[in-house]
Amino acid sequence: MIIGSHVSFGRDGLLGSLKEALSYGANTFMFYTGAPQNTLRKPIDMDNTEEAWRLMKENGIDINTVICHAPYIVNLANNLDERKYDFSINFLAQEIKRCEEMKVKYIVLHPGSSVGIDRDIALDNIVFALNQILKNDSSVTILLETMAGKGTELGCTLEEIKYLIDNIERKDLIGVCIDTCHLNDAGYNMSKFDDFLNEFNEIVGINYIKCVHVNDSKNPMSAHKDRHANIGYGTIGFDALLKIINHELLSNVPKILETPYIGDTDEDKARIYPPYKFEITMIKEGKFNSNMMNDIRAYYQE
């Protein structure tokens, strides 16, 4: 089982991300190279990066399963403001170079939002941008993430994902990251995952799946809202998610948790705690922990 979670990048870069992942009992992880809501970035610290590579080998973590995520601010779908559109293209290209420095193979990308223009035109804008970015040789594969369909998001149907891939020239540098919460909210039944995989294979091709974001959902199917829930605490449910994680056709694909932090309040301050150590343990044991929320609070309050 290749499983991890979103972790912070912070001051120590890849080394800090790795240490956080190891503290959760993970054997892979996903990170942003800076805050996902902005494009502020600092140079890659190669000393820390090389130390991270060494520790990965010591702990049996394959750098080829580690995932980077592009910032949300990148929108390749809308070109009404050419300056912003060109900035998104150039910034994503820079993020790919940062991944190359760290020897990270995959970067997940939200395809984009049309925001007032025709969806077909927006899809072609994404294709144009990705063809510009991928025209040079690269060791990094862009993974288009399946989206929930909130607002004017693109990539919320398999047909849209297929259109993008069909029109991208460097198909060797493109893949898909499926997100269980997004798929549920987009209208795909995660409790019938075999049926979904068959449909995905017929429309897109299962070979394109290179990452799975494992998230429960706070919403009913087809809600188009994108609100993640902790594993087993949402409408998809623990058993359905466990089946997805353990599916034999995806055994070599990294699974990444992006579930919410657990909140706690007292008279002095509000605090939040990462759930990943407990969710990963629960998944490895294959048994739902109905007391997980209290266990998390107790662990971090000690």
C-alpha cells in the first residue's frame, strides 16, 4: 500500500515534508512548494533536498511516488486577461522546474475554471497552455485532477478529461489524479468503484491514473460542492474508500489523503490537529475507528 497525505513544505522544504510524512506512518506524501493560494516561492534548498533523498532511501520511500500539487491560483482555462493567462502558464512551467530540481516526477493540476467564457473555448485554452508548457523535454508529468464541478470548474466529467488528453501533444507527460470526494460530488458512485473504473478505462484509459486523492465527502452524490470529510465520516464511507485504496488495478498508484484537520476549542484558543497518523493507521488495519476524533484530540493534547 502506497499511502500518505498532504504535508507542509515550509522552511526545510522537501526534508520537512518527508519528516512530517514519516511521523504519520506514511510511505509517500504530497506537498505544495509554497502556499497554494499565492505564487510566493523561495529557491530550493539543495542541501535539505539531498538530505531528504538520503532519508527516503533509509525509510523505503520511492521519490517516484512523491507528489507535488500546483497552486490553486493557476488557471489555464480563462484567457480574457492575457497577462494573467500568460502568468499562469509561466508560473506552472517554473513549478515544473522546481519539481525537476527535487527529482519529483508528478505535479497535480486543477484544470481550471471558465469564469464567464464558453466551456469549449476554456478547454481549448487549457490544451494550448499545456502544449506550450510541455513542448520541451521534461521529467515531470502533469496530472489533471478530476473536479467536483463547483462553479465553472472544468474537468468534472470523464469526457472533459478525455478531450484534454486527446488534444495534448506530449501524452507521455500527461496523466490523471482521481479524487474520490470530487468524483462523488460530480456524480460518480464511489460505492460502485469497479463500474467507475470500467467507465474510466473505456473513456480515458486506466493507464493514465497516476495518483488517487482519497477523501470522504460531506455531500451527497452530484452535489457539485467539493467539501472533504475525514475517512469514514462522510457520505462515501469507510468500506467504499478502503476498497478503492486496496484495488488491485491501482496497487502501484500512490494514495494521498487531503482530509480536514480536527478542530478543538477551549477558553484560551482554538486549535486544529492533523488526522493523518490516525487515518493511515485505520486504513492499514482495515477497521473503522468510530472514536478517531477523540483519539486525535487526546493524542495532541498530551
